[in-house]
Amino acid sequence: MPRKTSTIQTDSDTKPKLSKLGLVRDMLASGTGATLSQLCEATGWQSHSVRAAISNLRKTGCVIERGKAGDGTSLYRITSAPAPAPEGR
């Protein structure tokens, strides 16, 4: 009796799921940056968790500028990201 085999079909155009930290990084790297409340809403995190993620991005070498939005709230954006590591090391 032949065995049934299942085939898993994958979509080569499917992008990997973006982590919440990756989402924070992308929002901060956009030209306009993001406010703390925007980052909290996008990730579902509390404000202290978002601030910790920003601090961790700074530790990785990202230069994060804090300015003021039009309504006076803090606006964060990445002005310089760390250079990628050389390949093969």
C-alpha cells in the first residue's frame, strides 16, 4: 500500500514576519520618526518597554535623536545606524 505524502507549499514571495523590535527600528528609521505613543500602539508594549527597546538600539550603535513633535510630545528617529558587520567573520 503506497504511503501518502504531504507536500508543503511555500510562497517564495512571502516575507518573514517582522519582530516588534524590527518594527520599532523601521518606524524610527523612517524620515519622520515616531512618537512614544505611536510606538506603543504599533507594538502593543507599554511605554517603559518601548523606552527600553530604544535604549537597546542605542547600545547596538544606532544614533537616536529625540526632538519635539508639533504638539510638544517627544519624537524619536534614527539619524545614523551602525555599519553592517563584514561578511565571513
